[in-house]
Amino acid sequence: MTSPHDHDYDDNFVDSLGRSLRDLRISVTDRCNFRCQYCMPKEIFGPKFEFLRREEIMSFEEITRIAKLSANLGVTKFRLTGGEPLLRADIHKLVGKLHTIPDVEIALTTNGTLLKNYAQLLAESGLNRVTVSLDSLDDQTFRQMNDVDFPVETVLEGIEAADHFGLGPIKINAVVRDGVNDHTLLDLAEYFRGTSHIVRFIEYMDVGNSNGWILDEVLPSSHVLSRIGKVFPLEKLPSNYSGEVASRYRYKDGAGEIGLISSITAPFCGSCTRARLSADGKFFTCLFASNGTDILKEIRSGVTDRYLIEMLKSIWVRRDDQYSELRTKHTQLPPEEKKIEMSYIGG
């Protein structure tokens, strides 16, 4: 079998700020069974909200075609996102197709509600790792944050199932909102201490336009580090790889590690190697983008792989996104343009 880099395409190209393309985040649906306030608040994503129609969404074959071409351009990791990706029927079949692409890691981010039902099938299809969004272990807080009264216990069962079927070490992502769930952070850290799983505390971000983001609800990662470190002393670890978004810290007693994702107080735009593909096939070069390039339209018009390769390269080499760094300098950017919602583009 040939390597994805055995070709005449250039996989060493960089964007205007010298960043390579290495990660492709693929949204497979814009639907979710949670209504978290920081992502899909009920007031906007209610019964009358118009989600994408079936014919507007990329087929597994279309996703796989784009994925193969991105591997030819240097991508080494696919991450399946949503919405909630496990709501997409037969998602394991897509994993199986992506698994045929050599030398690329396949990961999936989920809210964990359906994970215990699908963990075995996903693992057998070739999924390498899973990340679970879990904002609190306190059941009342968790139900309040997901806003559909879903119990935390089912998510924990999903994490156990994923671990059992070899999808670990599992990363647990917790979005921290000051005054909402910050009082439960230590519980979350303590629960996963002594395991191979890594809790990553994420600063509440101004993604999209509907999550009611205000700076006052951002608890800086430095505060999270201080709170946990006072009880369980921590020490800094080096990054696993260039472009890793989380700062790593390990417990000094050897009981594992945590991560801090500090998009607000310590943005990492300068090392960002990620592109995003929406469920309807639009290619975005930043989580905070206002618009993307319609790749699916080109595919359905019958263009060649060579055309698509050159198109993706031309998008990337023009890329100059550094939203978080600019926003930090000015606290908050003027709202001239609407940003894409996180539920549409994937986290």
C-alpha cells in the first residue's frame, strides 16, 4: 500500500504566517441532542430552527475523497465532530473508509451520550481515540449546562466503554464558565486522577454569535491551575507535538496529567495547523471564521482531484487567520461580521 505522501503533490507548503496543514476537523452533522448555552442555546436552536437537509450534507464517499486529498497535502490527523457526530447514522462506516487512508490518526469528539452503544463498533472500524465533552461531574450542574436534563452517569458509562474497547487514553474536555461550573473543577480533576485519561480545562470562548459570551465569565487557565495545584501539586510538561493546543501539566505524585486550553488569555494562533470541514462541505481555516469555501459544490460539479488539490492549497497559502491573538490585544473585536456557529463548524 502506498503512503499518502508517495505522490507529486507538495505537502510542505505553508500559509502566510508559516503554518503547515496537519489536522482536518470534519463535521458530519450540525445536529446535537444537547442545548449547551455556550454552543446551541435553546432560544436559537429550538423546534423551529432549520438544520441542514439530508441532501445538503456530505456523503461518506465525498468526505473520504476530501480526506484522502488532504492526506496528500500533509494532514496526519482527522477528527470527526458535529454537532454530535454519533447522531449521524452508520458513522462507523465512515471511520472504516477513513481507516483505509495510511498513516493518519482518526479521532472523534462526542458528548458521550451514545458512546457506550457505539464504542465497540467504532473501535473495530478503526477509530484510534475519542474525546468526550464533560463540563461537570456534579449531576445538577451537568444537567443545567446541557439544558436537556441529561444525567452525567450515562456519559461516565460511555467513557468506561470507550476505554474498555481501546479508545483511550481518553481526553475529557470541560468548558469552564466562572460562576457556572468552576466550583466543580477539582472534583473533575480528582475523579480522573490515577487513570490514563486527561481532563482538559477550556476557557469559555467567543465562538459564533449566539452563546452570550462575556469576558466576565472567562475563568483564566492560570486560576484553574492554581486551584487544582493547591490540592494536587502540578508541574509543567513539554508539548507532545508542534501545534498542540493544550498546555500540559502532570501531578507531581505521578497520578496522571491535565491540560489547559487558553484561547482567551494565551492564544495559540501562531502554531495552528488545523482546517475545518463543515457538514455541508465548506472548508474553513479558522474556528472563528465568518465564511468558508464550498468544496462540496465543486465535487458535485465533477471537478478532478488535481483541481481540488490546487484549490485546497490556494486556500491554505492565503490563510492569515489569527483571530484569538488579535482579540486578546483588543479584548474583543468589533462585531462587523458574524462568525460561524461552533455547532456548524465543529469545535
